[in-house]
Amino acid sequence: MAGIEYIIFVVVFLGGLVPTLITLWLNEKVKGSVQNFFNKKLEELKKEHSKELSQFQAELNYLKSKENFKFTKLHERRFDVLQKTFEYLNNNLNLLASLTAPFKILPHGQNYDESEQLASQKYREAHNEFLKYFNHNSIYFDEETEALLLNFFRESGNIFNAYDQKQIYKSVGEKLDREGHINFANAHKKIPEIIHPLKKQIETKFRELLGE
């Protein structure tokens, strides 16, 4: 009788254990499936994010390269403008100095008045051409350099006007007053007093803009 009871106990015990084991096995199976699912999704997200990061980095590199290209072109353009401006500056100064010089060698076949009129016209055209170039390219100068160049135009224009008054009065049959004669005679002295120091300041600013 005891043997039968033992067998029944074992059967009941196993009958209760098997479902538990099956439940544990299913739980572990589900956990494994869920873990594999999340691991797969995580890898997919990593790949997707890595691709987006690579695209973003490529876009940044492109923008950086584009900005560097623009900066290089801007610097090249500024260099060209400074070079051309310096040529205009020297040409205008030389013409003004030649015009206002107290002693001149007249070109062959010209008298004094003809020579003065031609020299005045030549300077006036060069001055206007320089001013026009500056107005079209002033964006390439900083404020201080722009102010120096504007001052050059103003001072050189004042010197020219003081000297050219004699020709203007003469063309209408009038004469300069005493102050006009003094301004005419002293016009050439203003170039080393005013223009040369101003030109030196402009040269210094040009070197700064070029990065020296």
C-alpha cells in the first residue's frame, strides 16, 4: 500500500513540476526572443544614426570647403583692389605734383597756357576715374582705410582747385585776388605737407589688410 502511495505522490509531484518547467522554459524563450528583437532594432538604429552622422559630417565639410573657397576668393579680390588702388594713388599724386610744380619744361610746340590746360584736364580725368573706381570697390576697405582714402580725395582736390583757379579766372578774362595768388603759388608745398604723410598712412593700412 505504501508503494502505491509513493507512486501516486511521484506522479502528482511530476504533474505539478512539468507545467512549472514548461512555464520557465517558455518565459526564457520569450525573453530570448524579445532580447534578440531589441538587439536587432538597436543595431538597425546604430546603422541609421551612423549613416545620418556621416551625411551630416559630409554636409559640414562641404559648407566648410565652400566658405574657405569664398574667403579665398574674397581675399584675392581684395588684393586686386588694393593693388589697383595703389596704382591710381601714385598716378594721381604724380600728375598733381607735375601740374603744381613751380618750374616746368614745356612740351615741344606748346605754350604755357596750353600746357597748363592739358595738364589740368589730364589730372581732372585721372582724379575722377580714381574716385569712380573707389566708389565701386569701397566695400573691400575697412572704415579707417576708407576714411584715409576719402581724405586723400578731399585734400588733393583742394590743392588742385587752389592751383587751377588761375586758369579758370584767366579763361573768363579775370585775375586772381591776392589770396588766390598765394594759394596758387603755395599749392605745390601742400603735397609734401599733407599728401605725402597721408599716402604713408594709406600704405600702412594696405599692408595691414594684406596681413603683413
